Amino acid sequence: MIKILRLANERYPWFLASTIGFIAITFIIGMGWWGFGEHQGTVVASVGDLSVSQDEFKRAYENTYRFYKDKVPGEFKDETIKQYVVEQLVDNQVWQIAAKNMGLAVSEEDLRDAIRQIPEFQKNGTFDPEQYRRLLAANHLTPPIFEAMEAKELLGNRARMVVSNAVTLTPSELAEAQALTLRQTESDPAKAAAAKDRAIQDVLLQKQQRALIAYTQALKATIAINIHRELL
């Protein structure tokens, strides 16, 4: 079942990129049920000097359950969802540590630009401060709290990009992608070229995903991680 969840993440890369939805406004809807605090409530997991609160876990669990119920066919066991969610939240904290190790940072300008680009905060294609404050207030969030969440998400994604961008295809991997396109019959040269580009991008994406997983696992091996599963 965990494998199914991970495969679903590959089908919906936006979900993976948003890391349990901290950056996506669609996942903010419903967060007001729990409120928010960086260290609010009981700690369900510690990752080095960082932690995951029980409230944070509850929000992520509810959001993940609704997401997969809507997007992925089949039944999911409660314990399976819980295990998957806590693993993802731990990984999120690991990437915060990775970003720190890489010397990365998110400037106020970066944060401001990212928030302005969120469609739900826009009116007629332009960022609307009143819409921003109103939507956050409706979900029991304040701008400082949301902006702290957003900055954390941006920082983690920036570290992921550093690892992803370091990945390149070897000649044999390029040949593999070429072989995939040769199996297709396209009489239109433009379509054939597009098919080749898609094949190369698919092979590259798969290699990048493997690199991200390997990097995460290697870093986790150097960090003290403790999960209180009885609190999930």
C-alpha cells in the first residue's frame, strides 16, 4: 500500500513538490480546524533539532487522506496513511537541514514573489492584499504564520532543486531514451522530435527522483530521528 501511495506521488508531482501541501493554498483550506503553531502541541517526531507537532501531523493526515480519496482509486488503511504522512513530514524536516548544510536561504523578496504568484491570492490576475488577508483569516491563519510556512517550503524545495540540477544523463541513458522513441512510429518530424524530448525528460526525471531519495536516506542516516508512533 505504501508503494501505491508513492506511485501516486509520481503521478501527481505537484503534490510531492508541495510536500504535504504547505505551499498549496488548496491544502490550507481546512487547516483552520486545527490552528497552527510551529511547535504547538505534543511532538510526534524529532528530527535532529527540529520537530513535528501532533497538530501538524493531524493537518497533514487529513489533507493527504482527502487528496488520495479524490485522486487515487482504491481503499487506504488508516495506519498506512499515518505511516506515509509521518515519513513525509520527517523528510520535510530533513530537507530543512539539507538546506542549512548547503548554506541556502530565502530572501524576503523571494518569499514575497512566491506568495504573489499563488492564484488564490489574486484578483483579475493581480495579487490582492485584501483577498490574501481574508482567505488566511477564514482559515485561522495570520500573514506572519503563513509566510513562515511558505518560507520553510521554499527553502526545502530550493535544496531539492540543488540536488536535482546536479543530475545529468550518461551517454547510455541518452541511448536508452533514444531507443524508446525508435519504438514509436511518427511520420511527422516535429512529432518525432517532441517524442524524443519527452523520452529524455522522462528518463532524467526518474534519475532525479532516485537521486532525491538517495540523498534523503543518506542524510537521515546522520541525523537522530525519533518517531512516537503511539501519538499518531
